[in-house]
Amino acid sequence: MKRTSRTILFAAVLLLAAGTLGGCLSEDQLITYDELKALLDDNVAMENTTIVDVRSVAAWKEGYIPEAINIEYDAVLDAFGGLKDGGAALTSIVTNKDGTLVIYGTGTDNASLFAARAIQSGYTEVKFYRGGMADWRESHGDYLYINYEGFRQWYDAACPFTDNDNYLVDAHPPSLYTDYGHIPGAINIMSKHFTFLDPGSLKPITDFISNREAKIVFYCVNYT
């Protein structure tokens, strides 16, 4: 009986080890923050690029790297790192296997294994952002996108914005903010993209928000 138990345990360890080793990627399959930023700024390259956030849906809704879609790790890989249903949760959404596929997670999870399995599934240009969300947010303090559902969840919890830790910013010119309405609770800080309309109205954000640790959600006519 003891021998059987050891055999089962040993088999489980082998399976887990195989899954871990399967997540090894070469250096040319890694993408840095600077490389990812350059890619995002290249409109032509982005036409053939898909960025996949493998974190949970709840984490994705709170904010994600621009242009990223969410395909949860657990929807594609099982507990041993194998593909579920041949990776259908990935291949049914990202149908172009010849385009660039960028994978990222929290920065401390098993997202590299997701990337490795994507390669095994036939994707020819897979890049893994090893730093993930931790690197994007903490090392570089960069902005995130948020969808309506995530925004509404934050808005309902933070409004009426009296704690000095949360701010909703309408980035339109003051005339649009005043004459055409805005989301209740939003303050107006004009985006640099509108300076050609009223150059004299552009002021540094620190004139309005002194707390550099605050969460600030911006909105405008579109994501630009």
C-alpha cells in the first residue's frame, strides 16, 4: 500500500515538473517594457498583434495594458499545465496564428507556461512580457485601460470622490465640459490633445490633484 502511494505521488511530481519545464522560453521570445511600448505606438504593427492578459476577469476589469484582451489562464490550461480542449479557449478567439501574440500576467504567476502552450498550439510569433502587470504598474507607473463594467464598479464605490484618493477626470476642453455635460463627480482637466482649441487653458495636473498616489480615471470622446 505504501509503495502504491509513493508511486502515485511520484507520478504527480513528474507531471508537475513536465508542466514547469514546458514553460521555459528563449530570450528572443521575451518582450521588455520598452519593446511593448514601442509596439503599442506602432499602429501598423498593432494591426497584426494580439495582446492577451491571462489574469482573472476580475483583475482585468480593474485595469489592463492598452489593447489587451482577457483570456484567463485557467480557461486554457489545467492544473498540470496541459491544454484544456486543445487550447480552444485561445484558438477560438485568436484565430490568426501567424500574427504577433503577446502574453502577460501578474508578473509572479505561471503566464510563461501559457505562452509556451501557445507556441505548441501553432502560434509562430509569441512574445512573453515577463514583468507583467507588476512591472507595467510599479516600475514604470504607466497608465491602464478600464472597460465600462470595471469603471462602473470603481465609480459606484468611489463616488462622490471625497477621500482625496480617487479622481474622475473629464479631459475635454472647458467649454465642452460645461456646455455639453459630464459624468457626475468628474473634474475638468483638459488633455494636451485639445490644446489647439484653447492653448491657454492647459495646466499641469498637479494644480488640480496633489496626491500622487491617488487613483485617477480619465475619460474623453474616445481612448486617445
